[in-house]
Amino acid sequence: MCLRARPQDTPEQCQAYWQQQHSALVRRLGGRLGFGQYDQSLAVLDDPRAATVVHALGGVQGQPYLGFASLSFPSLKDLILEFVRPTVQLANFQLMQEELAFIDPTASPPLLGTHIPIT
């Protein structure tokens, strides 16, 4: 998931909430969600050189991403089988409700992909 802050909050506030409170909730719900690993990649917000690099690489100025969250499942089949279980649906609902405390859901698109290790 590519995360963006709610308009009323600063990116720094949202990153702090995401890294502390939200990650604790993900850990508590982890057994019910059936994922193998949860990772957060936080955007560099406190160094103006990072914005220069992003811009040089063609990045868009404006509302920056807070970072990226990644849940890993053994396979797409496993994800689908997990997702339809009522306990998983309840846990996902809890996560989504809590995410409203720090992200803009309309500007934070989810993505399903396949992990391909390169190095």
C-alpha cells in the first residue's frame, strides 16, 4: 500500500503514528491475518536533499507519500483463502478503521504484486 497523510495532519505526525500505534496493531492482529511478514518503508521527510533526488528522478511534487507498507503471503492463493475467512475480514476491518486515524484512504492505493528477489 502506498500511504499518504490525511490533509489535516503533517506527514511527520502520520509517520510517527504509523510506525508506533499502527504497527503495534498489525503485530497484535498478525495471527488472524495470516501474512508471513509486514514491512514499512518510510519516506525520508527530514532531509531536503531527498526531495531534490525525487524531483530529479521525475517524482511529483505536492502531497508526498509517507512510505509503503507491504504484507507478504506465500502465494496469491493463500492470500485469497485467508481473505475470505470471517476472522480475517474482521481483523482487516479493524486495520482499515484504524488507518483512518493517519492516512487519506482515497490517496493511498493498495497494490497486489508478486515479490521477485533480484539480488
